[in-house]
Amino acid sequence: MNVVFVILTVLLAVFFLALGTAKILARPQMRLLAEKSGFSVGAYRGIGVLEAAGGVGLLLGLAVPPLGGLAGTGLLLLLAGALITHLRRGDGPRELAPAAIAGLLVAVHLALGLAPGLVS
């Protein structure tokens, strides 16, 4: 396991734990985004639970690598759903960018986890 992989894992975990927690707590901005996306607050909270669980899974994956791979795969699927939602709403690059960048970083994380010698 290399330093780049560990740093990326921790950063992604913090990101998804923060994002998931904001949705679970139904912060005002998250309520607005839920409504704008056509989700109920309850459904958006469910997405938040999955994001937070994914963040925890990434961290646990440092000790149990298959768990990290499963968590990363789940997060990648969630982000694909987010991109589809944005595209259906007709959102532009500004709204698409966070999900696209997060998806790219999760994909890099998965690649590094599968090929640990890729980056030293």
C-alpha cells in the first residue's frame, strides 16, 4: 500500500462522510438540492446514508482491501446516478463537475487498489 493510495482514501472518505452527513441531517442546502432533483428529503437522507457508509467502507478498506473495493464500487455507482440525475435536469458543467470529479477520483482509487504498484 502506497502513500498516494492512503492519502486519496482518507480524502475521499472525509468527503463522502461530510456529504453524507449533510444529507442525513437534511441541512437547508441539501433540502433545496433534494427538491431541485425531484427527491423527497427522506430519499435524499437514504442517499446520504449510502455516501457515509461508502466513506466508512473506504477507510475500513485500508485494513481489509476487498471492503474498500466494494465501497469504491458502490460510490462509483452512486456518482453515476448523480450524473444521470444532473443530465436529466439539464444541468450544465458547473453542476456536473463535482460528481464527475468525485467519480474520476473514486475510479483512480479503485485502479490504485487493484494495481498497488502503479504509483510508488
